[in-house]
Amino acid sequence: MTGKVLIIDDEENIRRVSRMTLESAGYEVGEASDGRQGLEAFGDGAAWDAVLLDQRMPGMDGLETLRHIKERQPEARVIISTAYASIELAVDAMKLGATDFVRKPMTPEILRNAVAAALSKQPRVVASGMAPASRIFSAAPLIQTITMNGFMILESEDVPKAPDERRFTVKSPGGDEHEVMVRINEEAIGYVERMTRRRLPAESSFWTIQAQRTLSDYLWNEGRVPPTRRLTVKDVDRDELPVAARW
């Protein structure tokens, strides 16, 4: 697959390596060193098939640049590159219309896979007036619409065999699908109960979101499907305890 990709990043070395990687794969590539230059190069978007956009830049940051890009071209495919990803950032970026996330520094394979995955997906058109995410559980349906390093999490058709299991289908950049099971550790359930004085049983939807987060974190950090196709929710971030208390 080929196309035209605009790279917007304030780091010259990142732009150079990304350009070389994509050009070697047959893409035409343009560059901009900050958000304002990127918008000038983007124009009305007609000349570009995808944008590789750095999240942290001086002046106009990645999310603000993304918002302007989507205002100009609602169907633009925008891949956010960042070393500082979080579920909250992913949700905010998705609500603004981002297509994919890649982790910096990225390997050439991950970059090529992410661009190919973005170009293979239907463009995301975002409804106006969507507010940034304020709660982690709002990420549940949205996290399934974005790829992490070119991998997408889909709902599995397999029924869990036990209340503490969650099953997901992970679609790889090449299109292969892999079934992954995430187990909810009893120690994690006990920790939440001790800290919130509420017991959320393993079948609670709260744990479904924690399982999704565990899987997406793995794909983000490792850039591959778990070799054993199994993961475990072993703990819960302290920042999520207020959410659990209100669940």
C-alpha cells in the first residue's frame, strides 16, 4: 500500500528516520517542524492520505493541531506519536478524531504497520461538541476504535468460561486475528475492596475495562500479541480507585 504521508514533529531526527522508513516502503512523505507549519502544509487535506503527528510540541501541541486538522478535513487519518501515552490521552485524541497511536521511539516495522493500518480503516468523522474524557470508564467502547502500534482490540465472540475471564480478539497490522484471554486476579479485587470498602465482583464491568486496559498497555509497550495469548490484571492504579468507589 502506498500514499502520501505528512510528518509533523519538532524533532528533526525523528522526522528524518520516519521519512526514510516510509519512503523505503513506497510512500511519498512531507515534513513540518511544528503544529503551525503542519497546518500550513496540510492545507485542506486533499493532498495527504495520512498524517503522523507528534503529541508534544512547543507552541501548538498535537491535540490542538489534530483539532484544526479535523476541522479542515473531517475524514483525515491522523496517527498520534507519543512517548507519554495514557488511556485518558487516547480517549481525548479519539474524541478529536485520531485514528491510531504509536509509541516513540518506534521501530520501522511498527511505523510501517501503523500507517498501513490507518490507511486500511474507514476514516473517522467526529461529531461536533464532544467533550474530553473525564472518567476512565468512558474509554471502554472507544478504545476498540483505535489501534495501538498497529494492533486493534475487537470484541470476541467467545463466551468467557469463568466470571474472572475476559476474552478479546486482537487484529494484527497484517490482518491476522488472535484470541487473547485476560484473567482478573483475586488480589486485585481484594485490593480495590480494601481501599474503597466496596467489593466489585469479578463479573463487574469495571473489571472488563481493567482487562481492556491491561491488554492495550501490553500492545502499547511490547508491540506484539502476548505469546501465550494470556494476561492477568494484577493491580489497579490508585487514580482509578475513586472510579471504583463510584461504580
